[in-house]
Amino acid sequence: MSLCQSIDTLAMAFLDDELVVEERRELELHLLTCATCRHHVDSERAELQLVRKALVAPPASDLLKARLAGVLDREDRDAARAGRRRSLAFVGQWLLPGAATLVAAAAILMFVMVRPPDPAAVGSVTQDAVRQQTRSMPLEVQGASTGPWLREHFAPVEPPQFTEPGIDLVGARLTSVAGHEAALLKYRVSIGTNQFTLTAVLIDGMRRDGLSGGQAIKVGDRTLHVHNANGTPAITYVDEHGMGYTFAAERLSPQELLELVVSSDLIGRAQQGR
Ligand SMILES: [Zn+2]
């Protein structure tokens, strides 16, 4: 059998460094003269590199945590100085060392970490929302006019804002989720050299339990739900006006996503009645 005929197997063994010295030398000589086999090995190598890249751990979770912690410390100092705005006070309470709630918060996060959400428990509305979030569709509005545009075309809501710097609202478009009017908001998250997209889908006219399922996480007197929708972590929340929120982000663990969502003004705003 010629080398050309067995190049499939040989290429894999070659790239996995499983050939003995003689075999390797013979193949290398052959590759010098046979363009077909050379091409085969090259494309196999490219594919292998893609797979390896995909298997690399998701980005810098420690970096994100360190940065969140830094921001929260700073926010807390500012809040203390400025007479404590309610949402900041809440976040500070939740995560600052020394606070009694820290233990509870740590327990919540451990719970999320050690028990990944059950995919079977994801509701159909959440599934549909996350499916929308992973599709790339053109935005209908971008930048600073996003808020006014949403109020005019969708519902009297404010886009969730994040206390964490480096999370910028890119824009929005209207959509529909499981028969409800909905708006998709896109945020750009920059952490160090990492850049990724965070999406929020706002779904109008949700029942209080309309986005339940996954794991219920109590944060203050609010209940968030952590889902795993076909491998994509998602956080859902329904406010007292029946506005549903579904957050999803590329490359984040459920815990990291939860930390980001809790760092938004959504919780504080909900407590003040929007
Ligand atoms: Zn060949």
C-alpha cells in the first residue's frame, strides 16, 4: 500500500507524534514531493489546532472576579461617601468582606458551582430566548439612543445598566419570544484583552413563574433563576411589572454570569419600583 493511500491514518499519527523515527522520516520525505498528502496533513493540522483552541478553558474567570471585587470596593467607598445609593449599598452588602451576608452569598455561589443546572428543567420560553440570543441578527438601534428607542417602540423600561466598567450597551432590536413581544439588547464586555458579548432579552407580559426552572437563587428579596439551555448558561428574572429578563453570555460560567447580572442595576431598580 502506498503512503498516499494510508495518508488518513498516517497524518493523524504524525500530528499526534505517534510514528516511530523511521516512519516519521519516510513520511516527511514523501511530503516533500507529494502535494496531495502535504495538503492533507496541513488541513488536518489546522483542524486539530481549532479543536485544541476550543478546548482551552474559558477566559480569565479569576481576572473577572478580581476586577468585580475591585469595582465593588470602589463603589462601596463612593457610596459611603455619597450617602449610599440604594443599589450600590445592596451590591456592597452582598459581596463586601465582613458583611454578614457574605457567607450566604458564598454559599449561593458554591451551590451554583457544584451543582450545574439541569438542562431538562429549562422552560420553553427561556429556551426560545436563549436561542435568539445566540443568533446574530442586525440591531435596529445603536448607542446612546437605545434607551429612548426602547421606550418608544417596546415598553416603558430602562435598559439594565452595569456598575462594572467595560460593559457597554451596543444596541437593541425588537423580536418576539414564545409569542410575547420582546427586545434583544446587546452589550460589549471588555475585560483585559478579552472581549465578548452579553445579551439581555426583555420579554413583556410574563407571568411571575414564566421564566422559572433551573436553579432558583435568592438575592435579597429577589429570585433569579440559573439555567443551562443547551450548554449556554442563562440567568432569568421576572420583575413585579411582568417584564421578564433573560441574560446570556458567550464563554462565561453560570457563576460568572450571575455575578455580572447581580452587578447590574436591575435588582436595585426593582426594589425601588422601576
Ligand atoms: Zn502522497
